[in-house]
Amino acid sequence: MRRKALEGLRAYQHAARPDGATAQVASAQCNAARLLHPYCAQKKAQAATVLIPSLINPADVLNLGEQTSLMRYLAERGHDPWLVDWGAPAPDDRDLDLGGHITDRLLPLLEHIDRPVILVGYCLGGTMALAAAAHREARAVATIASPWVFSAYPDEHSALIARLWAEAKPLCDRLGYVPMEVLQSGFWALDPGRTVRKYAAFADMEPGSDAHTAFLAVEDWANDGPPLTYAAARELFEDLYAADRTGAGGWTVGGLTVDPGSLPCPSLSIRSTTDRIVPAAAAPRLREQHDSALGHVGMIVSRGAPQKIWVRLSDWLYENGG
């Protein structure tokens, strides 16, 4: 298996890629963060659906290819999707924590949308969407594979994250940011067997096939991304992972305590029952819940995502004015 995985890894490293994607014009920008509206559906009678990705890895996972684009799917279903792209932090952003990304980047971007919004956050983007909804009235809020109750993580998972952060923290403090390679090493460590299996499977894929192309797109996304500011990483690993301020009801953003249960709007938590990155028990407890056996990334880009996740989200958006 390992020999096959190394063969697949070499094939991945040397595989031909298509030309780079065309740069998208931002509808609004706040420092490095941009608000994108690639499908330009101006439908004033309905709420705008704002997709909020994690700070980790690029935003294009939500608009990745024709067959694996949640944004394209929503546009074709008659919704009006917008996308937040957090961009790369500047050298003087080291003190910009998670709350700062919400109050100083996300909320100003939302002000450029002149009608009600529905916030849909993926992974850490869902955690941040709940905080944004505490500051700005939203028509509804949905989270997909988003962490909230960090005390629900398995003990070995929490111990691994704590050890990785303790080892990386001194260097990251000096740099003022956390390189993507540090974050990626943590994801690999959660399930090293999966990494071996996926590259072994890639070794047998026909170059140019749909599966081959999809694998390249997802892995290039997973292995790419800007660094995380030092303050955001410190808050994530110490205040959330270690202290569980979100799950314990003590996370404050912009002077407000974020309590998903007190949001006055409809809310939906989409969870994965097989997720190692965000176990189902760690997801926020919202008014509605939808469980799926698709994995953390599979809920967004797999062939099964449209029928098992996306259609449920689309129906819920229609139910709530989106």
C-alpha cells in the first residue's frame, strides 16, 4: 500500500494542470478580504446567500469546477450566491484574531449587500457566520461541517492538536503567522491512513478522467492556502480547541457573547457522521439538523454531495426567503 501511495504521490506531483482560473472581480473589498458575486443574479425580491469559507485553505472549494461547485448549483437552482474570499494576511495583520476577521472584515463586506442576507458557513466559516449573525440581523444561518463544541472532540484528537500547537507556537510567534504547512500537518496526523489510501487510489486513475481531474482539483485546494494570522491561530487553538469558549458559552466577538441558541432567525446545522476534522458531536446545536455520512470535504465536492447535501440546503434556503 505504501509503495502504491508513493507512486500516486509522484503521479500527483507531475500531473498536468489546466490553465489557471480567470481572476474574479470583487463586488466589495475590505483589506485583503473580498466579496465575490460570480453568477451575478440580481434578485432583489429574495435574500442574498452569502457563503463563508474557513480561514484555512482557499475559498474556491465552494466554487470548484463545473461539476463540484456548490455556488454554481445554487445559482442554477435560482438562488443568488455570494462568496467571501478572506485573501492572504498582510505582514501587519499578526494581531488580527478570529473576532477581528468577523468585525473588521466580514461585517463591512456584508454592508455592501443592500438586502437581507442568509449566511452559510463551511467548516470554521460556519463558526464565524454564527458570530456575524450576532452582530448583523440575518434572514437565516446555516453551518456545514462547522466546529462549535470543542469539548466533544475525542481526547486523543485534542491532545494531538495541543501538542502540534505547542511545538509550532514559538516559530509562529516570531513569524507573526502560521504557515499552511503547519496546519496541513495537523490534518494529516488526524488520519494518516486516509492519506496513504487516497494516493494509492490515485495511482490507478486514468489521466484525464473525471476522477483524475477531480482529485487534482481537490488536492491542489487542500494543499494550498494563505497563512493564518498568529492571533487567529492562538485564539483557535487556545480559546476554542483547548478552552472550548464557544461550547461553554464564553466566546465574545466585538463585545457580544455568541450564543447560537439565542439567534432569532431560522438556523440549520449540517453535520457529517464520519468526519474526523469536525465530529458530528462538535457541531453547533441549531434549530434544524441534517446528518450525512459524507465526509468533511465530501459534503462540498463529492459526486454524492448534490443529492445528499446540496438539495437539502437549497430547499431550506427557499423555505427562508433565499
